[in-house]
Amino acid sequence: MRLLRQIHAHTCTRLLPTSVASFALSKIHAFAALSPLGDATYARRLFSQMDNPNVFSWNSMIRASSRQPSSSKEPIFLFKKMLRTGRFIPNSYTIAFVLKACSVLAAAGEGRQVHKRALQCGFESNPFVQTSLVKLYARCDYICDARKMFDEIADKNVVAWSTMISGYAKTGLASEGLILFREMQVAGVEPDEVTMVSVISACAVAGTLELGKWVHTFLKKRKIEMDVELSTALVNMYAKCGCIDRAQEIFKAMNVKDAKAWSSMIMGFAIHGLADDALNTFSEMEDAMVKPNDVTFVGVLLACAHSGLVPAGRMYWSKMMDYGIEPSMELYGCMVDLLCRTGTLDEAYAFVETMHITPNPVIWRMLLGGCKKRGNLDPGESISRKLLSVEQNNAENYILLVALYASASQWDKVKLVRKDMQDRGIKPVPGCSYIEVGGFLHKFLMADWCHPDAHEIKEALKDISNRVSSAGHSPLTSFVLHNIGEQEKATALCEHSERLAIAYGLLKTKAPMIIRVVKNLRVCGDCHEVTKIISKVYSREIVVRDRVRFHKFSEGICSCNDFW
């Protein structure tokens, strides 16, 4: 940078021809803007000194401003300023650089405008622009638009494949991402480190352990360098696939651990209900002089919540403030969750009233869930009104209210809530469970008999029901939120998606293979009790990952100690 300044001074003090001086200044500006050691402020000053900056200079400035660690919309403002001059037609690099800035900011509106400009300029078939559009739409969760752009790319490079796989993983469509990875291999495109991080993330979301192990072996065979990001992705994947011991092995083997790596390990312990391990890891992180961030404290507070450690949660909340971390909505949510889980609802409500930001629907849902769990009807109704005033079209809000009324046997009010849902066209999210068998992911919905082995699964469910009944279990029909007969309720419980997945696992695998199930909703109380019994009478270890945490069932006991 010092040399650049000297060259700049030289051009200013020599009577060079205008064209030569302008050319030199544009090159100096490009180096100042794009060099890894570049000075953005210096680059801006140089740019302002140009009488007639060319497209190359505009591109350099747009690209440089988009690389700065800031949420500023400067790249977009520069692009608009460039267009307003009326003297320049953006090239494909201009469009791609601006699209990249829009994707970083998740600025979908501006991104669509740039997309229109790209079409006007005839860049709809430019692979550089197309890949940037895939990244923009995937980053903004417009996954269908991203896939449409991806399919239009004639010659897809590794960046396009990686971006699309990552987009699927980010939006929870892990199965689609893994299918795309197989297509990438068939297409003969060699994956790089970025691709593998995306694939590993997809495995983590889907809970596909066997495929995750295959990817790990693939990395070793291809001798792909295990940098911090890849190692952290593996830690996260193994933790989310239920192999917390393997996650810990990889974490311990890492020579360099940044805040993201430490946070991933803490979060892994937290979702497995291993609070002591999570909190001890946090202490080790502090000893290693690695500064925790907001994600770290999400893991720490989640660990406290899953074990009911209220005093510890309060202490870590104060420590978070000491580190100067501004509480985010997610952090507030962790603390409210902890207080609601432990029944300290008055404190939870008082805590919400002291929040420095307006509570979002998630916060109100936590409070309503706490009221439902404790049967606090009056405050629950009051909280539901606040919740529905800010979010009227989320089915989960109504289901919680139905559960609150059902727990008090107020079936007339249950009918009214269900009618309100029907009038609004709101349908509840169906329970969905996945199990990986033989390298393939099998999906089960509640009472859905579309699986090719449906007849066998029904027979397996009958056997499970008989064995569980013989062990002394009576269906906990209070978890059925419909005013129907007891036998109908018992049948409905037997058809929950995780029951179907577990039955399929018992059919298709043999001990000592662990049955691993991933569910999109929380496990209901009856399924939790039944799975404990299944683990004992069938002598099988069963690991269920629900929306909140892991449950490891073995010999009739769950790792959560019935607190979840």
C-alpha cells in the first residue's frame, strides 16, 4: 500500500499526458481497491479524483466496497450512481459484483432489479451472472428461483453446484441437496472444499449419518485439506446425526479452533442434553483465550435450558453482558425457554417485559407453551391474544392454543379455534419423520401408508403395540387434541410418524445397529414413553432427533431424563 501511494504521488508530480495519467490512476485505484491489503478509504479518494472513470474503475470500486466487513449498501448505491451518469453500460462483471453484494445483504428486492438489468443487457446466458443469481436467490431463501436459474446454466461449474447444494441445506431441503450432489458426481464435476462443506451441512440437516460418514471417507481419499471450516462442518454433522462422541474426537484433533468451532461443539453437547460437557467446553474456550460470540452463548443457554439450570442460566446471561454481546432475539428466546421449561412463568413474563427489542412471535409461543405445559389457562389466553395479534397465519400458534384448551377439556373452545383455522385456510404442519436405511432416506408422515412396505410396517406396529401393552403401558391419550373416543385416540397415537419410522427400522435393521430417526416436530409424551419401552423389549438403541434436541433411548431409559 505504501508503494502504491508513492506511485500515485509520482503521477501527480510529473507532467504526464492526460491519457497516460488517467490510465495509471485507474490501475492504481484497482490495486488499492482489490488488493488483500487494500485501503477502501484510499481507493474511494482515488476514485473521486478521476475525471472520467471507466467501467473497469466502477467495477473495481463496486467489488471493493462489497468486500468490506459491513452491512452497508454502498455497492448498490455505486451501481445506481453509475447508471445515472448515463455514460456507461454495465458489463457482466458489474452485474455479477452487484449481485454478490445483494446476496451478502440478502437484498432480494434490489437483486431482482439487478436481474432485470442483466436481462436488458443480454447477460441472461452469462455463466458468471447466472451463478451470481443462483447465489442471490438461495441466500434470500427463494429456492425455487435459485433452482430455475441453476437449471438454465448450460455449463455448470463447481461454484454453481456448491451454491445450489448449500441453498438447499440452508432452507432445510437437505434431501434435494444430497440428490443434487449425486447428480454433480454423475456430471463429472470435481467437488472442492466449499462443495463438501455444503454437502456435510445437508447431511447434518437431514441426519443422514451413513452418507455423512461416506463424505468423511471421501474427503480422506481425495486428500482434501481439512481446514477449520471443513472440520467444524464435520463436528456439526456428527453432532446433529447423533454421534456426539465422534464429533468430540474430530474437535479435539483440530489444531486450530476458532469461535465457530468451539460454538459448534458447545451446541452439539447442548442438543444432546449434556449440559456439564457444554459448560466445561465453554470454560476451556475461555482458557484458550478465544472470545465467545452470540452463537456461543446460544449454545450455553440452550444447554442450561435442556437441563433446567436456572441459576447457571442467569449467571451466563450476566457473563454474556460482560463480554459486550448485545442480546439478540435468539438469545432472549433461549432465556425465556429456560424459564418456561422450569415453570418459572412469572419470571419469564417479567423478563420479556424488560427486553430491549420488541418480542417476536417465537417469544410469545414459548410463553404460551409454558402456560399449556402448566395448565395456566387465563394467562395463556392473554398471551395467545398478543401472539395472534402479531402473527395470524402460523398454524403452530393455533395448535398451541388448541392444546391449552384441550388440556382443560374445553372442547367448545377447541372447536372455535379449529373453525377459525379453517376459515383462514390455515393447515397444521404434518408430523414428518426420516430414517436412513441402506443409504436411502425414507420419509414417513402421520397415518400415511404410501410407503412400498406399508403392509409390513402395519404388522410391525401391531407387534410393537402388543409388546408395549404387555409391558404395562396405557396410551397417554391426553396428547391427542381431538374430542374422540379413547380407542380412536390410541390408534392415532400409534400412527405418529416417528412410530412408523421406528417400526421400519426394526424391520430393516438388526441389532446392534442403532435406529436413528429425525422428526420435524417435538416428540409427544406418549411416543416418548413408548420408545423407552421399545428400546427395552426389543433390546435396541434408538436415537430420535426432534425439532429441539436429541433423545437417546436405551434399556428403557431416555438420555433426557424425561425433561425436554
